[in-house]
Amino acid sequence: AQRVTQPEKLLSVFKGAPVELKCNYSYSGSPELFWYVQYSRQRLQLLLRHISRESIKGFTADLNKGETSFHLKKPFAQEEDSAMYYCALSPSNTGKLIFGQGTTLQVKP
Amino acid sequence: DSGVTQTPKHLITATGQRVTLRCSPRSGDLSVYWYQQSLDQGLQFLIQYYNGEERAKGNILERFSAQQFPDLHSELNLSSLELGDSALYFCASSVGLGNYEQYFGPGTRLTVT
């Protein structure tokens, strides 16, 4: 079965604290993993994808095939990082996205 | 606005009715995706079209159908509506087939009473 699990519905941290949003996936082939973000009153948008290996807005994510995880990390959270974060999987270059339930990140001043 | 547009923004209708949701992709994008977001199921992939042809199907009910027209806009038709169909319906577009970045529309909020 193809599934994405984000175990935390809400993650609340103080500004300047490290952040780790967890994502685990279930897929037997070679998936492509993404993180999408939705800021308040904005559209869902791509944050980063594992093949690009980029750091976007200070966020990074490493694909760990052994642990089937793709956790999103940032060393120092900023208030503007407060948003809903979705981990998503695309099976075998199909384009369709299988989303996790999402995690709301709340960064307190 | 050259981004993905969806109409209407909100739709309130009764059980048993039929509605049509419309999506216009970004200029130049050939792929259109439909997703349903509900409180209990989260964001679920429904169906994908590429250049007028259906390319992938997800958890789409038989009461639902979609199509992509020659001008590349897409419509999602929902019939025999039930209370459980109340949800936010998103359209997204991408430049081609495969794992290109998907650009999402603002969504259509459907309320079935």
C-alpha cells in the first residue's frame, strides 16, 4: 500500500528553536518525496523535493530509504514558518501525489 | 492572474443534486490534477488529465467524473451528491507528465446540505 504518515497534527516551538517535522512513507518502489506548505490565506505550494537536495527557506529534508522517512528540518525556526506542512509521495514518476495528513507548525515569539 | 484558477469559490447545494467545478491551469501547463480535501480523509488524489486524456485515477467515486477540454481547462462533475461529499476540491496543474512541480488553485468549497 502507498501511504504517507505524519504522526504529529500540531508542532509548537519557540522562535529560534530547532524544528523537525516527521514523515514516514510506505511504498515498495522508488518514490519521489515532496514537502508542500500552505501559509495562512495562501495556496498550497511546493517547499522542496528530495531529488533537488536544496535548502529552501532554511529547511532541508533527507530521504532515508532504510527507515522510509523524509523528515523536514530547520535549525532555527522563525515566526514566518508558521504554516501547515504536508509530506507527499509520488509513485514511480506518475505525477499523482499521495499526501500525509499534514502537520501544523506553530512558531511562538 | 496567470496562476491556476478555480470557479466557483463556494458552492452550497442539496443532497441528490449535481454540480460542476471548473479549473483553468497555468498558461502552458498540460497536466491537470484534482484533489479532495475533507476533515476525515485529508488531501486525496482523485484524477489526472494530460493534454485532454485521462492519465491516472485515484480514489474517485463512480458518481464523480472529469474531463479536460481542448483549451486545457478541466471540469469535475459531482452527481447524486451526499452529505459526505462536502469538502474542499483543489485543482493543480503542471507542465507535463511525471513529477513536475504542481501548482495549486485556491480550491472550491462544496457544502452539501
